[in-house]
Amino acid sequence: MKITLKDGSAREYGEAKSVYEIAKDISEGLARMACAGEVDGEIVDLRTVIDRDCSLNIVTGNDPEGLRVIRHTASHVMAQAVKRLFPEAKVTIGPAIDEGFYYDFDAAPFSREDLDQIEAEMKKIIKEGHEITRFTLPREEAIALMEEKGEPYKVELIRELPEGAEISFYDQGGFVDLCAGPHLMSTKGIKAFKLTSSSMAYWRGDSDRARLQRIYGTAYNRKEDLTAHLARMEDAKRRDHNRLGREMGLFTTVDVIGQGLPLFTPKGTKMIMKLQRWIEDLEDNEWGYQRTRTPLMAKSDLYKISGHWDHYKDGMFVLGDEEKDKEVFALRPMTCPFQYYVYKNEQHSYRDLPYRMSETSTLFRAEDSGEMHGLTRVREFTITEAHNVIRPDQAEEEIRSCLHLTLHILRTLGLEDDVTFRLSKWDPNNKKKYLGDDAYWEKTQDALRQVLIEENLPFVEAEGEAAFYGPKIDTQAKNVYGKEDTMCTVQLDCAIAENFDMYYIDEKGEKVRPYIIHRTSLGCYERTLAWLIEHYAGKFPTWMCPEQVRVLPISDKYEAYADEVLKELKANGIDAAADKRSEKIGFKIREARLAKIPYMLVVGQQEEAEHTVAVRSRFAGDEGAKPLAEFINAVCEEIRTKEIRREIPEEERK
């Protein structure tokens, strides 16, 4: 058989050989580093026997695929350690994930002390150097083995495997786990790992099923890589909006109000108001939108016309019971069906289109409690939502315009480098979820794809992520822990106008069905605020800060001048406050720096006499004395242009 290697060279063998044996034949050093093989593009176990011509790449811990094998093996070592320390625990699943691995257990909650104990036991298992072996069993024998070991979750998984499926297990020092692999050859192959946290999870992600305990960890091929990862995680914790936003006094949550229902303080509210006013003025004055205001709820009749009742009811808050009540209402999960009736309120000509309706919409979605997190996943949120009614010939131009608006907003916020783009398509294997036929979906998906290509925006395609009425261009961003969320979206809908009998009068005086673009420009304000907190670590550009300037009198003798400065700042639209506490000026400066205030104005005898202010900024430190009018003009210009001023590192400051 002929084995073609990654570099194009080939090796020939007269008999079948395992991937590991071939790696060893190439180089002893390569065999020591090997984690898995890639045979004709498929990642396989080192134990896999090759008996035919193929291409082969030996995967090491320096490759992403090899790192997944290391992490998968580490998850099994963790499960073995848990079973040693907590024999009553039941094992479920333990995959490798992007940043590490996890394993779910049916057990009592794990404390940090428990994790430290498990970590120590894992080190023992690794040091013991157990050979990891693979074996297969027929279905009934596999079930019997797991029943004997008292592992009901594994039994359930085996019973669900299709007839004829190979049922494989891995054994490491007597710990046997149901697994498809691949795995390392020995536990000694794990060089650097760390258990990071534990949390609750539901079996199979179903809130009606068993509550499990999930332990997260990570593993790397080298200790220095692990050290760098842990440093990144520490920075992530420092930037985590759920912690930092509360520390900065931007928002809070209260159990008796409910999960996913944040309360915004005056500071957080002011930030959202600034964003909202900017977006509304931008859309209305520069991008040709008309503003609407529609109800927060409607009868079920509306959602039945739109299709949401059939396709989205489980995600809605329903008020009433269809079997008992004459009328059943639901809080709105989106604004589109309401705005359609704004459009229908008047007859429209082809000359009126595009007809762009935008609304600052408060929406409600019945998210699962396990999905709630800070401001990124909530049950009530406010969104910059619009529906553009267009002629079919305007589709490409209008999609492009919506995309340009999103890109302009991202650039202004300084977030353009944080995003990726996704073409969200239907799932052709689950057609019942969607409106339209194959031709409809190919046509609409092609239209969005073409715009992305022409705009030279790199994108991925994802099946099953479309709305039920049409495909989407989703702007995606990751939080500090690497979890991806949709921030903005542009959706093409060529079907729903039929449901609402929407039309325009064309050049011939005939009624024609329009297309509709569903879009958000900024997206959800709550999620965007979370994004901004994490991106800037709370050090926001001056224009969006709830407090832009803080006046610091040196002593109470200069409070009157501090009040005069404050009055002039506010008269010019600058959000300012004065710290008139009886504290030393050094303490006041430190407090303002901790609060991440962009500018501090120190005032004393000289400043009062000369009508100046001693400027200290978050960006450059001590900027010296400036006439008050000059400072005000500079800050007003910075706010007006939405400048993102760079912070000069301490070592570069004069």
C-alpha cells in the first residue's frame, strides 16, 4: 500500500500498519509527539490500522486537531479522578471544546476545594502512565458492561446508537468509558492542564431532565501555553461585563424581579440613552428611516398571521389560555408584524419604496434559565429594529445599504475588528420549520451571499440558523470567554408580505407584493453595552461615558469655583460632577481613576485666579493647566466627533 504524506512524499508498505507505527517509521521523535492521524482528511486514532492507499498527516499537539485529542483525553482522566474520589458520581459526557474540555457528572455540586483535589488526583493518574486501550463490544454486551458499572447515562447513549453502529470503549488503568475517540496512547501524554470552574448543566440540555454538575478545564501541549491561556482568562475575568458592569454601578439584578431582567442604574441608563439618541438621529436624519411606535403585546391572532404562533410560540410569553379565554395575548418577541400594519395604513406606490420603518423596540423572549448571562442573554431587551419594504429590484441595493449602516456604527464604536460575518441559511433536512420551497431559499440565500462577496467581507455559512421566513447576514462577536453571539442582522424576506396582504401599486397600476428586509443596525442595547464594557474594560470613549469630567477642588475654599466650572461644563452639554468631599486631592484623583473618568479637573487658588483648570486625563495623565474655555471646546469636539482617544502608556508619558 502507498501512503502519501503531507509534504508530498510517499512510503510503501507490504502489510497493514497502524498510524502510530507509520509515525514511528518516519521518526521516533514524531511518534513521541503524535496525538492522532489525519487519513484522507478524517481525524483518526493513532491505533487505527491502515490497509489501503491513502494520504496521511501525523497530527501533533501543536496542531488544533492534536490539541483537541489532548483535551479529550484530559476529560477522561478527570472523570477517572472524580470516580476515584467520589465513587457514587455517575458519568455522562466529556467532550473537548474550543478553549478546553468539560465533563458532566450526576453528583453533588463541586467546590473549589473539590476541584483542587480532583486536579491532584489527575496528576497522580498521569504520573502512573496508564496505557490507553480501545475495544469494541456488541450492543447487548456494551449495555451489560455499563449496567454492571452502574452508569445509567452511558446505557441511555448506547441504546440510542443506530443499529450496526460500532460501539467503542477506552480503558485507562481500569477506568472504562464509552467513547468514539480519538485518544492519546497513554495518560503520560498530558503535559499541562488546569481545572478552571464548575457549574450546573442539564442532561442533554433539557431543563426537564436531570441537573448535572459540569467541571470545566483546559489542557495544552506545553506549560508555557497553559500559562499564557490562564493569563488570558484572568484578563477575561477582569473584563467580564457581568462583574465589571456591576462594580462600575451600571446595572444590577434582583432575584424577586427575575432572572434575565436587569435593572439599569442612572449611569447605565445614561449610556444606553446616548447610544439610543445617536442611533435614532443617525437613522432618521442620515439614512432615510421613519420612526414608529407600536404596542408591547398583541392578540394571538396577529402572531398566527405572521407565523410566529406556529414557529416561535415556545419562545414567547403568552398571556392567557386558548382553551379557557376569549382572547389570548402575548408579549411581542419582535416588531415586524406590528410595523406591517403601519405600512398598510396607507396605500403606497412603487415611487414610495424603499419605505423604511425603524423603532426602538422593547421585546420579550422566554429564554431558558440556563441560558441567562448578565446582559448578553436576557428576557426583556431593547433593540434598534427596522423593516424596509422594498420592490424586488431594490433588494441588492437595500441589503448593501443596511450592511453599510451596520459597518459605519461598528467603526464609530471601535468594534469593527471584533466581528465576523455569517450567512445563516435554512436547514433543508427540516423544511417544516420554514416558509417557502427549495427554490425560494436558494434564491434568497444567493442574494445575500452575492452582497457579502461583492463587499469583500469574509464570512462563513451556517445551516439551520436562518429565521423561518428567510436567510440572514449575521454580524457575530465573541465575549471575553470566547462564546459567540449575534450582534446585528440583515434578513431578506420575500414571503411574509403574502400573509399580510401587503402590496404596492406598480407603474402599470397593478398590485405587487413587496419584499421586506428585517434588520438591526446596532442590535440589542443590553448586549451591545455588555460588548462595550468588555472591549474597553470599562474605559469607554468620552462621548459615551455617563460621567465625562469630574471637578476636584483642592479644599473647601475652592468649592465655589468648582461649582462655577461645573455649571459651565453642564451648560455645554458635558456630563460632569464635582467631588467636594473633605478628602485629600490625591485620594480624590485615585477615586476618579478607579471610576475610569476620562477627565479630572483640579482647581485651587491659581486656577480660580486665572480661570483655568489643571487637567488630568485617563489618556495622557497630567496635561497641565488650560483655560476653561479651551478645555470645554476640546472636549465638546471630542464628544461631537465621537473620537476614540488612545491611552498613552505610562512609560511614554512625559
